[in-house]
Amino acid sequence: MRLTRRTQTLVLITIVLFISSSLYSYANEIEVKNKDKDRYTLLFSDKIYKKESNTHSVDSILMFKELALFYAKKNKAELACEYLEKYIKSSLDVAFIGHSYFDSINSSSSYVKLADKYHKKLDFWWILCLYVGFVGMFISIVLNFRKRSDKIANLLMSAFLFQHSVFIINISLLPTNYEFYLPHSLYLSTLFSFLYGPLIYFYFKRVILKYRFVWLDVLHLVPTVLLLFLLLPVYSLPVEEKLRIMLDDKRPYITLISDVKLISLLVYMILVIRMYVKLVVGNSLISRVQHNWQRNIVVLCSIHIVSYVVYNILMIRRVIDGFPVHFQIISIALLILYISYTAFVYPSIFGGGLRMIKEEVQKELDKYRKSGLTETLSIELKEKLLFLLNQEKVYMKNDINLQKLAELLNTTRHNTSQVINEHFNLNFFELINRYRIEEAKKLLKSEKDKKVNIIDVAYEVGFNNKVTFNKSFKKYNRITPSEYVKS
């Protein structure tokens, strides 16, 4: 049956249209695929990432690596860095960021930022921290070998110095990124967090009050013991888990530990400052070197606490980075270097305690070991003696002697001498003369605008002649009364 011409024409047109439509669709599909190849790859990789998040498969980790290399080859730095960081956090291969494949994008802002986050940085801070840390450790050991020293006081100071040395080395790993290459450094010095306060507090209590420890003092170690139990699970983690914690920047209990440490530092520092103001400031029985040492330690510890407040608020809570760490490093470095400097320049401070007990006084103390004077009575006599010196000013009597002072205290000469040696580390004449000299300085200062008769001042404070007065004045002040008046 023959088709009409009209029918043939319609069939031919239909076939042509079908073929043209098919060819156009195929061409358009190829064009879309070529045009959106990167977009398609990105969508595919995101599916892989979601799958990896759920299954942690090895294939997905390799895919992150391949994608990072692929985009680096295409000079697409932002995408390359995105998958490079995903690979690092998944595989824990931090060193991969330094691969030569990323040389083509190493000048891009994305890569520079990522490299700054994971690359090792050997800079000034790293060198400073290592130097200060090892100097502090060395001095902390040397302090315990001082002869004729207060072993307990030196042990407290050496422990205080040692833990600061460990801390400054540990904290230096943060800005230099070395913590990612030394995962076991996680919380290395954190265990000492609640010991800073008690150590410096008992050090001052020991050197100022000659404090003797009692069993109740063990309670000050309770927070550290509790912290040990809290951190034991973290310390026992394998190296991979510790590195994962560092990379995710989610350190367990960090805010809690930092807040409690700050409270501990503030409480103990208040106790130290109170003790210093009450017993050291204005105490003429403490030499200038001793006074400067105690004052500087109080000041440097206070600066350290201020730096830790800044570190706690800004760094721990992720407000800003950089400055809080560097401020903390500087404050600790100053503290460590000052203690180390003092140990070499003024070894007598650690060699004989802060009061620098004289050899002859120590011999006197040895004579009193078998004395019947009880500790309670000794403290009571000390309080009476201070009243006689500060309120009654018995030292201004030119005929005062050990016997008369004992009668005023209603005790024996032996007990009076023992109290002076044990609580003041001086003998009777040194104690009286020091008080007389301090009184003379007040009188000379109050009459500086008048014509001062030095011999009158000497007699008024209890000296019997000008020669002895001048000699004693120069001994304690390194200048004569006349020079003091002029100055």
C-alpha cells in the first residue's frame, strides 16, 4: 500500500525532528558535564565526607587526601586547604601539610593560615621558653644542695621553681605547634595547677615565721589529689587519642581546671600579701637585701596572677589568641630568671634562709635545745618583748641590759636570751641597737630642717657615747649619721 506524498512528508519531518532532538540533548549533556565537572566532584566529595563521618572508613580518608592533592594541582587553594584539613583531622597525619604537592599554593592566604595552624614554628618564643625552662630546672636542683641552709624552705622554693619551669616549656608548645608532634605533652604541667599557691604561701610562712609543718597541712594537697584522679583517664589515653583531642581543640575539663586554679592563686596570694605587709613591711630587723627579695617575689607572683587572669578570660574561653599566651610566658620567665639570678648573686639568701642566720646565733640556738622553755611560753615571752620594744621603748634606757629586760619579762636571763635568738635571730645587744638606730633615724628625719645635734640624738635613743652610735649607725645603714642627715 503506497503512502501518499503528504504522509511521506510528515514521516520524514518527524524522523528528522527526533534525530535533531536526540543530538541536541546529548550535546547539551556533554556540555553540562564538562562545565560543572568541579561542582560535580565537590558534591560527590561531600557525600563521601558524610559517609566518612558515619562510618570512619579508610576509603573516605584517602578520598580527602586525593581531593586535597587534586585541588592543589588545579591551583584551587581554598578547596585544597578545606580537604587537607579534613584529611589531617581524620588521619592524624599532621606532617602531611608540609608535602611538596602543596608548593603551588603555599603563597595563598588559605594555605598560609592553615600552615600557621599546624606547621612547626621555631621562633623567639620557643628559644626563650626552652632557655628559661632549663635554667629554672637546674637552679631548682642546685637550691637543695646549699650548705647550712633551711632545707625545708629551699625545698619549697625549688619545687615552686621547678613546676614553673615545666609549665613554661609546656605552654611554649602552643604557639609553636609542637604539641601536635608531642601528643603526650597534653596536660603535662596541669597536675601542678593547685600547688602554685600552697608552695609560695608555706615558703613565706617558713622563712618569716619559722613555721613547722603539722599533719593538718596535708589538707592543702587535697585539690591536687582530686585533680590527679580527674586527669588519670586523660593521661592513660593512647597517643592517637591525645592528638585527636588537640586537633579538635576540645580539651576535657580545661575551663573547670583553669577557674579553680585562678581561685587557688588568688586565695593564697592574698594570704602571702597579708603576711608580708604585717610582718615584713617596716620591720627594721630584716636587712635591705632580704626585704628586696621578699618584696620582688610578691610583686612578680602578683604579675603572674594578673597574666593568668588575662590568659583564663581571653585564651581559655577562645576570645583571642596569641597575646594571652605571650603575656603568660613573659610573666613566668621574669619570675624564674629573678629567682635564678638571686640564687647566684645573693647565695646567702638561700644558703642561710632569708634572715641569713649567723653562725654564732646558730651556736646559741644549739645551747637551747635542751631548755625547759616550752613553745607556748616562748611565743608568750616574744609578744611581751615586742610590747616592751614597740610600746614601752625600753631600748631608749641607756642602762638597759639582759638582766633588767628579763625582770621586765618576769622570766630568767636564760629564757630571755633564748627568745631573742629563736625569734629574732639576733643577740641582746644587736636587737637593742637595731631598735635604737631606727628610732634615731626617725628623730634625724623629723629634725632635718633644724640644726641637728647628733650627740643629743644618740643620748636620747639610749647610746652612752657618740663613737658607739656612729659605729652602729653605719653598720646598719652603710652611711654615718651626718651623711644621713645631708641625704
